[in-house]
Amino acid sequence: MKLLALFATLMTGAILLYGTMDFPAFGDPQSPAATHLATYFTENAVRETHVPNLVTAVLGDYRGYDTMFETVVIYCAGLAVVSVLRKKKPSVPENKS
Amino acid sequence: MRLLQDQTAEQKLGESLIIQTAVRILVPFIQLFGLYVIVHGHYSPGGGFQGGVILGASFVLLTLAFDQKFALKYMSEKANNILSNAGALLFTGTATLCAICYGGKFLDYSALDKLLPLGPIAWRSFGIFVIEVGVGLAVMSISASLFWLLGSNGEMDEGL
């Protein structure tokens, strides 16, 4: 069983590595990701938001929905853990000195 | 495995003077660095998530070096819950305020210019700052409370 799992893992890894061969080269300016929106952000983000860090400008302003629901997801995780795990101690009046 | 657990429980590993003194000295600087990462997110790598995690890790470090009661003296459970709610509310509230403010769009911070005229571009920069602070507060208190609840079996007393 362990050998089968190792074989499946190796095969999946090999297929994934084979898939990366179709990726554009690292930092290629002609790649699809760098030709549509990235040029708009690099040209206009500082002028439109006055934030020198483009990552912060994109995360906080242009892609605000993404950041907002990331926060909501974390908030829901905290809410779920509190509501599932938190135990109120049995109220013993003698112990409360 | 059980034997090792019993041994460590008896010896109280972590209750060492060197570790406690080092943590006592380090924690204020860690928290200051977390605040710096949040506030300086406009100019350098960082922002709400990263700074919030650093701030939360400082409470985790206090819990590990001392115990959970000691850490809860500095950040009580009630304050922690209020901060996590306040952080999430600061983000969503700012976004909603943009929408209800004189016909602006949801999450379009330049609409807040009509509330307090600083200029729409300055408001876009300042709105990012406000939501980063909200994210930082929420991530800090939630990561600390996750550790405390999971580590103390939901009782929030002694901890590990």
C-alpha cells in the first residue's frame, strides 16, 4: 500500500513538473499575465492611489473584494473555533474567592 | 511517546529563567516591529496580514515561555474578542461607508472625499491604510485566540 502511494505521488509530481514546461519564462514581458492588466497597474497605480508599493495598491484598492473576504474567512474561522471549542467552566461559587 | 509526555510535564520544559528573560525583552520589540510592518505597508513589503501575524505571534511566544494566564493578563479574552470584531467591522464598515456615502461604489475609497474633503486620491491612499489596520487587528486577535483555544482545550486557563 505504501509503495502504491509512493508511486501515485511520484506520478502526480512528474505530471505537474511536465505541466510547468508550458509556462512562460520567468519575468517574460510578453507572457499573457504581463500584457493585459499588469501594464495598467504599473503605469497608473501610483498616479491613481499615491501608494508607492504596487502590491499594497492592488491588494487594498483594485482587488479590495479579495482582501475583504480573506479577512471575513479568517473571522469566520475564529468564530467557528470559539463557538465549537470554548467551554464555560461550571460555576462553583466557593472557588471564586 | 506517552513516557516522553509525562517527563516533559514533570520537568516543565520552557519554564527556564533564560527563556523567560529573553522573551520578556523580545516581546515589546516584536510588537513594535509588527506595528511597523502594518503601518509601513504603503512603502515596503508588508501590510495587515503580515503585521497582524507578527503581533499575534508575540502573544503566542508569551504563552509558550510563561503560561496562558500570564499572556491573558496582557490581552484579556474579552479585549481579544472585541478587537477581532472591531478589525473585521473596520474593514467592512469602511467599504460600506463608501457605498452609502453620496452614491459612491462599494470599496471605492475616493467616495469618502465628500464626507471629509482631503482629495479623492489622498482618500484612496488613506482608505488602504484604514483597511490594513482593520485586517491587522482581526488577524492578530484571531491568530492569538486560535492558539489559546486549541492549546487550552477550550478552557482558557493554564494552557499547554
